[in-house]
Amino acid sequence: MEKIRKSLSGWGVPFGLIALGLVPAVAGTVRLLQLANGPVTPENLRYFEAPLPAVLHMVTVMLFSFLGALQFAPRLRKAYPRWHRWSGRIIVPSGIIAALTGLWMNQFYPLPPHDGTALYVTRLITGIWMTYALILGYLAIRRRDIAAHQDWMLRGYAIGLGAGTQVLTHLPYFIFVGEPDIDVRAVLMGAGWAINAAIAEAIIWRRARPPVFAAA
């Protein structure tokens, strides 16, 4: 039992992040199957009219979220440092493509009936922030600034995993209230991104504290 416990040590966070990304990953897979086989409905018509951004977005989001989760396994990083570097060469472009295609869809796809201006603006802000964070994370590792690289990649990953947290912000409302209207949906969606961003900043702040203060 002790051997099993030690082998699983350090994997709690990656497993949790993978679980958080499962629901949007399943939804993305269903959307890809619909694009391949139909049927065409009023809700998904916009994807059929311009499928490439949607396909790129769904595929890169899954790569970004699942490979990114494994970056939080310290035992894996220490045992296979080359894997960490090579997977990063997939994660960063995947995240940037996911953010840019998300911005494209937000800008050019017809606005769905259950969305609104507030959610449009929120998606615009989070998409730009995610792109900015990942680019700065890439530039930081190029100049060998490991701390800045970790901080900016964490910020970008937190936004990229927002769809998973949005499942958690929506679920209680669906159970106890019902279908949210446009304004409530914007709040619940925004809360998913805000929660992730706040957690990322708390982790960054905790890492940046002086050793004496952190010990106290």
C-alpha cells in the first residue's frame, strides 16, 4: 500500500486537471463527430459554414488541456526532462491556436441566441489575455527565465481550462434554478475564467514570497 501511495504521490493535481477538462473534451468530440457526420441544426449551422476554425479550436484545446495537465506532475518532469521540453513545443502552439481560433469564432460566427454582448466582450478579453500570456511564457523560456516562464504559462493554462470550471459554475444553477438567461449565463461563464485566474495568481504570489515570510 505504501508503494502505491508513493507512486501516486504528486499526481493528484494532474489527475484533477485532466478530470476538469473531460467534460469540455467530450463536448468537443461530439461537435467534431457532428461536423463529420451531421446532422445540421440551427444551433451548429455556424460550424458547418466555416468548420476549419472550429476543428482547430477543439483539437488544440484538448491537446493544450491534457498535455498541460501533465506539466504539473513534478515526478514526470524530473524523470523525463526532455519530455517536458518537447511536450512544451506542442502545448504552447496548441494554446495559442486555441486562443486565436476562439477569438475568430467569437468575432465572425453569428452570435448564438443564448449569448450576449457581455459574454462576447468577456470572451474577447480572455482570448487576448490567454494569447498574451502564452507568448510571454514562450519568450521567457527563450531567454532562460524559468520563473517568468512558469508564471505566464500558468496564467495561460488557467484561462485555457476555463471551460472545465464553467461546468462547475453552471451545474448548481441548472440543478436549483434551471436554464440561465443571457445575463446569468454571462456571469456563470465569466466566473469560470475568473476563478481559474484567481487561483493562478494566488499560486504565483505564494511562489514569489520571500523565504522568511513564506516560512512564517
